[in-house]
Amino acid sequence: MRVKGLKTFALGGHSMIVATLAPALLLFGLFVVWPALAAFPVSMDSWTGYAPHGEFVGLENYRQLIDDGTFWRALRNTLYYVIVGGLVHFFFAFLFAWALHHPGFRAKKLYQTLIFFPTFISVAGVGVLWALLYEPHSGLINRVLGAMGLDGPIWLSPEWGMDAIIVASVWAGVGGHMIILLAGLRRIPTQLLQAARLDGADELRLFWYVTLPLMREVTYAAMALWMVGAMQVFGLIQVLVPYTPELQSVSTYHYAISFNARDNVYMMGRGTAMAVVLLLMILVLVGVSRLLLPRRTLEY
């Protein structure tokens, strides 16, 4: 019986599943779930983060957020980044993944490496690089536009700043989403695609009616990763436009009011309330995106 039990454990029984997941779940609960739950009591205090204890103020921090115009502007910027940036990200991610998966595409490994390479660069490095490219007088982009007889704008101004940040984030991050989608494409049996082509489907209909439905779970995973990361966008904005109030995200504004030693502002309780609101919004967005995707179970 002992030998049989060991064999079942080794081959993937319930005990092995529990033993394999337990360390990861323990760390996740200790460093993610518990801090998230502990944040709610902090959000109901007036606390600088340095005093031993905060003063309980109930929902006052949340009421102040409702009346805070800067918070609503930061929230609009964040949602703009999530929605518009997500559309651009996934347009190019699907385009590159589809092209690299096409049987007639040559030098796949080379192009896949070139597209994926920017993901290895740190966020700070990406920000510094694009700050140099966006520089209005000596930046490469405006120099090219000037050579074409066009006047380049100030890219990191309040008018163009969010779009410029999205362009930089697409360049840096589209390769990661492309790899996820490419893995999903490679799971689809080629017989299905060949049969659709024989039935007269062009590439657009093949993608919309065959490929996309079969990639439902992979697409959801990529979208969820994007939304979780994009709702917390911080690094690019902090490097590219650190002192532009019109272009702040929720995360950069949260940092500014919680740890901003430059202006002697330390409102940890109010900043934590903002973080709680951001967490709830992430959960809602991920959940809604799950509901909007087709619920049909597809087998192949």
C-alpha cells in the first residue's frame, strides 16, 4: 500500500498537487493577500507613515478622494492608458504573432528576437531612451520631422504626453504579449486552419472566426496581465514626466502624496485609500473582461 501511495503521489495525485502549490500559495498569501487586507484599516487612519500610530478618521480619506480633482484627472489618465494603450498593444501583438506564425514568413527567429528584445530593458532605461528621442530640439523624432519639412511638437507636453507614453510602452512591452499570443497560436492544430483555407476563408475571416475563438483563454490571460500592470503604471511616467501634474497616473499620484519628501507631504492614510480604490478597480476590470469573453467551451 505504501508503494502504491508513493506511486500515486509521484504521478500527480491530489497530495502532490497540494504539496507543489503549498509553497507558492503560502508566499502569495504572506506577501500579497495579507498586505492587501491590512491596507484597508490603514486607509481609515490619518497617518504620516512615521508616527507610531495613526488617528482613526473612518471614511474621511475616501471622501477626500471624491473631492480631489487631481485624483480624478490621474484616474482618467490611467484609464486612457489602459484602454487606448491596450488597443494599440494588442493590435501589434496580434499582428506580429500572426505574421510570425504564418507558414510563408521567413526569418521568424530573427524577427521574434528583435521584437522581444526591448522587454529585457528596464523601465528606467526605456524612459531615458524615449526622453532623448522625444527631446523637442535635439531628439531624433523631431529631427526626422524637421528634415521632412514638418514641425515636431513638444511630445511630453500635457497635450501629447499620454500618447507619447503609450508609444514608448508599446515599443517596450509588445514583445511580451506577442510571445503569449504566439504560444496560443501554436497550440491550434494546423489542420483546422488548412481546412478553413480550403473552404475559401481569407486571412481576415480565418483570424476572426477560427483563430480568435480558439485563443479565448490565452487572450484573456494576456489581457488580464496587461490590465493589472497598466492600472499600476508608474515607471515610465515617473521617468518621462515626473513634474507634470496633468500627466500623472493613480500610482504616481499615490506616491506623490504618500512619500513626497520634496514637498513635505506625507499622507500615508490617504495614499493607502487610493491604493485600495485602485485594487478594487483592477478586480472589477479583470472580472468584467472575463464576463465579456465568449463562455463557450471549444475543443480541438
